[in-house]
Amino acid sequence: NAIALRGMSLFWSQWAPSYYNEETIKWLRDDWKCTVIRVAMGIESGGYLENSELEYWKAITAIDACINLGIYVIVDWHDHNAENHLEEAKEFFSDISKKYGDRENIIYEIYNEPLDVSWSNTLKPYSEAIISEIRKNDPDNLIIVGTPNWSQDVDDVIGNRISDDHVAYSLHFYTGTHRQWLRDKSDLAISAGIPIY
């Protein structure tokens, strides 16, 4: 079934920390009628890899705010090279799933916009490793899996899905530059039974 959530992605946590608070999220819920907030915890460029405790607590503050306000929260590992940070991602998602795995509000996004990398050889093995860590603590909340080329090549997943009934594959569509060719990829994937987020 098609489900629609209306929401906003916060900007990279290391570059826009002033929005990682309950006041901002409450305003987005009440004024913009958001039902989901994406907590984009930055990993590289001065983010989690260099300042793990600071970035972690920004994410926790925003996650707690979403839960307190009764809306969904996408916990986003906002990294373009996550396969190079596998151990850090495993540790982070293990901790987050232990802390929040019993909450229905939580949606995990384990890799933001992978670059031009292989689905079969890079993204699927990375994703399976992270999903394994999450599922130790959280058996059924939704996990969003990044797809190649800035989450545009959702058709690469056809015939090679991850074995988990609570996974959807990300499709990022930018209306200023993306056109029918990307809608065609999406339609192909959906026709093949690929769940798209």
C-alpha cells in the first residue's frame, strides 16, 4: 500500500545544528503539518567521524523531540561513502536500535545517496551488515536502503533484493533537474515489486 508522510529533512547536523531541537521540530509539526522529520546526521566533513559525541547528541535530541511530539523520525546516516565507515555505522545503528527499537516512530536510513558504486558488490553487502545489527534489537521497523548514483538507480535492485520484509529502497527525485528518465526507473522498479521510499 502507498503511504504518504509529509515532512522535512534537517540539514547536515554539523553545518546547521541550531535546528536540532524540540522547538524547531514542534514548529514544523504545527505550522507545516509535518508527520515526519529526517535527522540528517552528518558523517564526514567535520561530522560524526571527527565529533562523534557531539553529533550523536544532536541526533538524540531531535529523535527524542519527534517521539515526544508524536511524529515519525528518519534516523539518517548522512554519508556519501558509508561503505568506508562500516564499523562506525554498525556501532551507531546498534546503539540507536537498542535505545529506540521498541518505538514505532523510528525509521532507519542507513546510507544517504551512495555515489557511483555497485549495488551487488558494495551497497547490498554494506546494507545487509547494518540491517543485521538493527534486527538484533528491532525486528520490524522500516529500514530505508540507499541505491546507486545518489539514490536514483532503484532499478539495480530488481532481482537482487535484500531478504527483509521491512526494507524500502530510496529514490531521490529533485524536481529542478530530474525528468521522465528517473520516473521510468521508478516505474520499472515498482512494477517488479520493489518497495520505494
